[in-house]
Amino acid sequence: MALFQEAPTTPEQIEDSRPLEIEPGVVAEMDENEWYAKAYRGESVPQLTVRAVVMGSILGFVLAFTNLYIGLKTGWHLGVAITACILSFSIWRMLLSARLVKTQMTILENNCMQSTASAAGYSTGGTFVSAIAALLMMSATPENDMLGEHLPWYVLVLWTFFLAVLGVTLAIPMKRNMINQEKLKFPSGLAAASTLQSLYADAAEATRKAKVLAYSAIFGAIWPPLIDLKLKIEDGVRETLLPSTIKLFDLLPGTGINRDTGESFKPSDWTVKWDMNPVMIGAGMLVGLRVSLSMLASAIALVYVIGPAGYNIGWVGPEGDTLYAVSSPGRAWREIGLWLGAPIMVASGLLSFALQWKTIVRAFSAFKGGANEGGVQDAYGQVPDTTSVEVPGSWFLWGAILSGAGVVGIANLYFGVPVLLGALAVALTFVLALVACRATGESDITPTGAMGKIMQITYGVLIPQNATANLMSAGITAGAASSSADLLNDLKSGYLLGANPRRQFIAQFLGIFSGTVATVVGFQLLVPDATAMMPVTLDDGTVQQPEFPAPAAVAWKAVADLFSSEYGIGGMHPTHRMAIWWGLAIGALLVLTEKFLPKNRRKYIPSATGLGLGLILPFYYPLSMTVGAVIARVWEKRNKPLHDDFMVPTSAGIIAGVSIIGVIVAVLNVLLFAD
């Protein structure tokens, strides 16, 4: 099999490359033999072409910045497949109109492009918003002015590359079993396939979606130069043209009395402000009302109940100093909200994982194999041999050995993880990735947080008082497992469109290269030092909020700190200890309540993830996300067809516009407008 295929050029080739006349939802119900007979496009339809991989690599490179930006802001990692499909289709139409290319990219080429873009834009960035960011924060000490120390760039490149290859490789033995034979739903993969099918069926609709995405991106792109670019000079200090937040709510009553001055705190002291950056509004449109309202509810509780209580409670710590659970209002979300919010997410994630025991059992059932013994012909009258269509087991074997060895070697050399325990982490990663992929296929929810916490707890016992090893061993599992699950969504899309999975796998592998470069460069540009993710107390006592709260990294760091502390949980402030137990109880209660309530009432139960995140983010983020979710819900109620067609392009465009220009602004601030 040649590595790349030739793009269609003749009218006959273009006609042969038209989309299937069968809807993806119908293909999803076919058994494997029926799929070969009616859906598989065989070798006659090009998909792995140079132009598809180049386009996917470019879009994946850009979308990797987007995901890194939004991940450091919210802790979420958003799928990029649908956005990449719309962008690719639209860009190619423009190139065709300008006569810069001869033919439109076919649907299977675009699907191949999607695989490359997903590998680049999604599979390489997860560890940067969790383990790597947490490690940078842990390295911040008074000796280095709380700036922290970045890992060497070559370590980050190798670590990211090998983890992504491991994630892609682990998907190989799961694909045929979960997609071909068990026909798991993989809802995001079905949505991406349906999007591609609709783009190629209705050019006018595709153009409208592309315009909506472009206009939304332009709207988002306006804001970073205004609120982040330090163009003005006031009193010898560089300032932005507009403030990043506005104190709109200081007319409302505040809570608490400043113990140093005796003055009442204002709502803005507790981060109750309006965020001028619309990126969280776009994220809220995607996340939905239940999660966003849960975030807002817990954020309000932090501002008006939990934070003030923690501010007033002092305790003589192990060193004899008087410690307060909250040192200042602006740090409440990090100093008390963290210890309540993170346990809520840990308990809910682990208990939800445990309650999926049927999924876990099915995940470890024997894989079915075999060639196309029935001799069933494909859609072109040929009898395909699955051994030449499916990804061979040898690719899995060698990929796992080489990428696993790379991960273990780097973990040992740079993170202090013993070789045997590193190998154990890779083995456990395969086990947990198997479960994570099945959970994604059945529910469209990848329990990445639970995967990471299982590993943190495991290595907290195996390697106590070694926070670096704790973080990075957990990062192996979280990064590779989420990567595998996302790439199975892409393979599901290809299956529904009749694509060749072996060529899709190659496209996914090739996407890793551009994604690795984008995430490593992007992380060091967006986060030049640890202060970008940590609150800073200024000389006048006010707290400067971080540009990137990095909630996922904060939660990971909290667990690592707990296991590595000399005193353990016993040396913590009593209020923090109480918050941990309350958080664990609340998280478990929410999961059990949702499990046993009738289905029609479950929507009224707060989201455990939302409650946890609302406690470990500055107030203005949950507020903006709720505004976005309300906009999306009102839009849906008033015009559901319009909402269904254009909500995703609108929100994705806002996020992409802010993120891409935000990266450029960060570079300009470092190179041209530094103080």
C-alpha cells in the first residue's frame, strides 16, 4: 500500500468520490459484513492524500493553540473535529473559487484531514493543562521570585510526542471490537460524520456555517488587542487599552471585614466582576446550562459563605505561625475553594467510574477478530480482506513498545520515576484507556479526571513524598487515555463514511508532529512563568488574578501536595481538612442521587464537575459561562433549527478568534511591549 494516494482529478474520479447515499445514522446500525457490502469505499476512493494531511496539520496546529488557551482558562479540552471539518471545507471552496486548486477536497479526504487535525489539536495538549502546568507551579519558590522553572524544551517535545504516539497506538486493538462489531455509539464521531455529510450535500448551508464561524472569530479576535496588549504607558508602566475586568457589581453588598484595616470588602475584592474577554461566553454555549448554573451556584456560595468563613478562621500551624484558611478575598477560590471543589470532582469521578462496572467488565471481555470469512463484497464489487483494511496488530505491538519505552525513559531521567514503576504506569494506562474508550463510546464522556486521580492515588502510595513522580505518572494515563478516546471518535466518523481505517490511523499519527510543536511553543508563549497561573499579592495588598487560572492543574497540584507533604493531611489547616471531607461527601452524594433518581428528574441535580469548577475559578469565569449557556438555551427555545445548525460554529468561532489572537498578543507582549 502506497503511503499517499493521488487526489481525484478527472470527472469520473470526482463522481466516484461522492459521499455515500446512506445516512451515517443508518451505517451505524450495520453489522460488519453489511458495512463491507454497502458502505466501505474500498481502495478506489482517495482519502490519505498529501493535501488532506497538510490541511489537517495546519488546522490542527492552529486549533492546538485554541485548546491550550481554553484548557488553561477553564480546565476543559474541547474536541476540534467539527470545527476543522467546517474550516477545511470552506477554505478549499475559496481556493477552488480563486482557481488556486483544481478540485474540491472529497469527503473522505476531509475525514482524513479531520483525523490529522484531531491528533494535532487535541491529543497533544492534555498534559500541558494538567501535569505540566502543575509541575511549573510547584517549582515556584521564593528563591526564584515565584517564577518557577520550565522544563527544557526538548524534554517537553519528547514527552508530548511519545505520550501522543502511545495514545494513538492504544486505540488500535479497540477499534474493530468497539466500532465494527459492538457498534458503540461514539456520539461525537457520529456528529462529525453527519456534519461532513451535510456539508457535501448542501453547499449553500456549508457556506452559511463558514460565514457564521468567520464572523464569530472576527468578533472574538477584536478583544485580545484591547484587553491584553500592553500598548499604553501610564506613569512609566505599560497598560492595556481596556481593563480585562470591570467592577460592575460593587453596588451590591459585599461580605466580610478586612482584618488589617477594618473596612468592608467590596464584591470585586472577591473577584465578582465582569470579564471583558468573551471566550468564556463561547465555552458556556458549548458546555450547557446545567454545568454552568452549577458553577455559578458554587461560586456564589464561595463568595458569600465559604470564603468569608475561611477568612475569619485562624489556626496555629505546625511551625507555630497563625495561619488563616483564606489569606485575602482574592485568593479564596484557590485557598479554600480548591480544597472543597477538587474533592467534589475526585469523589464524583471515581464513584461514577466504579458504578460503570458493567462497562469495565465489557471492556475486558475478549476481543473478537478474524478476517472477512464470508467473502462479502464491498460497495464496488470487490471482496476486501480485513487484514489489509484494519490496522495490523504489529503496529500496535511496536508502537506500544517504542512509545512506552520513550515515556518510561523520560519519566526516569527527568521526573525521578523508577523504571519498573514507569513501566507499571504504561501498563495501567492501557488498562484504564480501555475503560475510558468504552465509556466514551457508550456515553460520550471520557473520565480523564478519574483516570488521572486513580494514578495519583496509586503513586502517592508507591512513591510517597515525590510530587513530581506523582504528577507525571498520572499524566501518562490522563494524556494517553483521553487521546485514545478522542481518536476513536475520528475512526467512528470514518467508519460511518466508508473510510479505510488503516489510512486514517496513518493520518492520525502524522498529525502528532504539528500538534507537538504547537503545544510546546504555545505553552511557553502563553505561560512565560508560573505567575501567569497564580494569584500575586501586590504591594498595596490587592490580589492580581492570574491570566490563566488553570483549574485542572490546580486540582492535580493539590493532590500531589497532599501526598508529598511531610505532615500529610494532618498538617493542613483544620478548615481545609473539613473542606476535603465535605467535598468528598458532596461529590459522592451527587453521583448516588443522580444514579437512583428517575431519569426525568436527573436534570435537576447539580453537576458535580460544575460545582467543583465553580469553587476553583475566579467568580467572573462561571458568570461568563452562565451567560453563554443562557444565550444558547434562549436561542434553542426560540429557533431550534437555527440553533442546531449554527450554535457550534458560533461558539467555536468566538473561542478560535480569541485564542489565536490571544497567542499572538502574548508573543507581542513578550517581544515588544514588556515592562
